[in-house]
Amino acid sequence: MIYIYNCFAGTHSSALAAAYHLKKIPRDKIPSKEEILNIDIFNKLTPNDFGRFIYHGKDEEANEVYTFGRGKSKDVVPAMESLLQLLHKHGVTHDKMIFSNASPTVPIAMTFGGLFSRRLHIDWIGVPLLIKGAQQTYPNVQRLVEKTIETAKTTKERITILDNKEIEVNKLFPS
């Protein structure tokens, strides 16, 4: 199985999901500022990294975990699915893959934090907002990862795409 967490930039919510999946940050408590900032690619990617698969490691069942930023396009994941199906049709086999959209977990603090930090390069505003948002959405990302792992265990499909809209946080008034 190959897990691929994706979001707009690939550097915040999908990075958090990969870290939770691989147990690089605790699952039993809200991560600290230091734990969040120590995630390998958290808040470090640029638009030049959009579309690039980033390997994060193998989970306890030896499944590979990747992330990627898809940018503004909602068509990237379906295009990848179509390409993989085409290759499979022509005899190119591959592991089962699950694409899991981490974007629905992003609270407003992370949205603005990413804008200030990555786009405007104003880290003194952006990074604290990113930390606050990552801590706020902790239970949402955890649910997303649990759902992704459970779906991977039960699906018979070679390629599964999870939009995860049911996990979406209240964007305007996060708890």
C-alpha cells in the first residue's frame, strides 16, 4: 500500500497527516510548537515543490507514506488516477494507492498562516498562526489519518481517492 496525503501546498495539513500516520508526532495529545516545527517539511516547501511527491517513510506495516501539493488544481488527483489506470491496463502493475485530501482539516488560522509565511514571507505573523491552526485541527487530522488507514485496509480497489469533506472543520469559528 502507498499512502499519499495531499493538500494545496503540501507543506502544512498533508505534512501533519504524514507525521501523525508515521507517529512522528504524538497521537495522544496536542502537539507542541516544537513538535510541529520539527516535522520535516512543515512550512518549508515553496510553489516550486507543487506536484512533487515527497517520501516521508514507512509505517509500522511497511507501507510507504508520501505527500504532495497539488496547487489550485482540483484535477491533479483524478489525472493521476487516470494515468495509473491506463498504465495498469497496459500491464504496469503497482501497489494499492490511497490518495487522501488533507485540505478539509485546514482551519482559518492555518490558511492565513500559510499566506503570511509562505506567500508574503512574514513569518513573525504566519508561523504563530500556523502553530495555532495545527494545534486546533489536531483531532481533525487524527480522524483523517485513522479514516485513511481504515479505508486502505478494507478497500478492494487498486486506487482509492478520499476527498474527506465530512471531516471539514468550521472554517470561520474554529473551536
